[in-house]
Amino acid sequence: MPEYPEYLAAVVFAAGGVVNALLAPHRFSTAVLFCLAATSAGLGVAARSAAAHPAIATVLAVAALLLALALGLLLLADGVLLVRRYGPQAALLATGGAGCAVLAVLGLDAAYHAVGGEAFAALVVAANAAAGYLTLLFLVFVGYVFLWGRSTPLPETTHVVVLGAGLDGDRPGPLLTRRLERALAIDAARAPDTPRVVFVVSGGQGDDETRSEADAMADYLRGRGVPADRIAREDRSVNTGQNLRFSAALVDGTTPGHRATVVTSGFHVYRTTLLARRVGVPLHVVGAPTSPAYWLAATLREFAAVLWLDRLPLIGLSLLLAVPVATAAFEH
């Protein structure tokens, strides 16, 4: 067995990241592999630095503790704030739950320092490795969200597809209103001598909604001066994949040679782009702004959805947890 299993794992993950970046640069699994490499190497560096430079290791540990504490409290506070404002929705409860999980890992670390024990040490190493990996992955995902959310509309766009979101009664809610205003801004920015875009409003009727999101969006656009003959409704979809497929089929059936730009919220652009590639529709995606208070919870939800969509991050987590086990087996 190699003397430094963490470093060997880091090299393997990094090599996989390079290959994946060349073959599938848009997939999140590329970031996953590089994060696995960084976390694996970090485990080895931390273990050996603590023995060689205890003072420096203590300072870094305290800094990491404070950052983790701040993150846990921020997630918990944001979750509580949003639940009080919007009610106990699953995504908002999950934000507070993520904060509690971060604080639980810190509590586990504190308990280990008070109790000690080899078995407890293995549990603490595994928990910290998982927490570090997921935190690093989330920070990378935030970078993806920021960069992809700044995409600009396609030149000579003929159709603007607006993806549905929740209604406030029978009208678009704040999130959906921002998407509609972004779509209107795309149309308004076109040169005066170019044809106006056709708006495709996409969204069915949810179980808790009194009408389809497409109908509510169409009424909003008409209220903002858009004539009815420039609004096409797609009112069957119940998720983003269906939004994209049904809207693309609607546009393809009426306008050959179109250029479509999809409008969604900024935090949703990256996953929407991944789904568009998966379902094979040639749509370009741009983002609308989001309330700062809601952004963290929404981005965390998107992060979980992309992890589930790709699956490699979850497999990578299992592989990463094997590193401390392998190290312990080698040392004993």
C-alpha cells in the first residue's frame, strides 16, 4: 500500500478531472473531480502539517472553525427568516437544516476534543472530510451560478421563452415577475428597425395554483403592452425539463430557423443549461435578478438538484470517505 494514500487519491481524482474537462467541459462532474483532488490532498497536508507545525496548524484550525461557524449561523438565520416570510416550504426548511448540519459537525469536533478515542477520531475525520468536500463543491457551484447567470441574450433572438415559477394568488409572484421584466428588457433592447420578439410563456398549473402559470404570465405581458399575437402559451409543463421540451417543440412547429433565448432566474441558469443539453434542445439561457434574501436558499436548492442530476458528486463523496478509512487501515 502507498505511503501517502491521500496524495495518491488526489492524483487519481485530478487526472480524472483533466480527462473529464476535455470530454465534457460543461458537466459539473469536472468540478467534482478537482474538488475531490483538493480535499484528498488537504487531508494529507493537514495531518502532516499538524505534526510538523502545531502552532500554524492551530491557527488554521481556528480560522476554519470560525468560517464554518459563520456559514452555519448564516444558513440557519436565512432559513428561519425565509420560513417566517414565506411559510414552511421544503427548500427553505432545507436551508436551515444545512445550517444545523454544519453546526452539528462543529459540535462533533468539540465532543471529540473533550472525549477523545480512536473510533471517535475516525468518525470526526470522516465527518470533516465530507463537510469540507461539500463546502468546497458548493463554493465552486456558486462560481458556476455567478458566471452562467451573467449570460447575455443571443443576437437576433426571435423568441424569448420565459420559464414559469410560483404564482401569488392568480398573478406572477416576485420571482416570476423578475423573469418577465427581464424578457421585456430583451425585447426593448432590440434595434427599432428589427422585428419584435415572440414571447413563449411556459408553465402549467400546480396543485396549489388556481390557474396555469402560462395564463398568468400572458396576462402580465398584455398588461405591459405586449399584443396577444406576440404571446404563445405552453401550459402543460410541470418541471424544467418539460418547460424546455414543450417550448422548443412549440417554437419549432411555428417558426423554422428561429433563435430562442430562455429567461429564468440567475441561480437557475446553469442547471437549465445542463437540462437543455440533456434533452437535446438548442436553447440559450439567460438569468433574471433574485432577491438577496432568497438567493442563498435558492442556490443551495439548485446545488442539491445538480448533485442529484449528475450523480458523480454523490459517488465521489463515497470515494472520499474511503480515504480516511484507508489511511487508518494503513497506520494500524
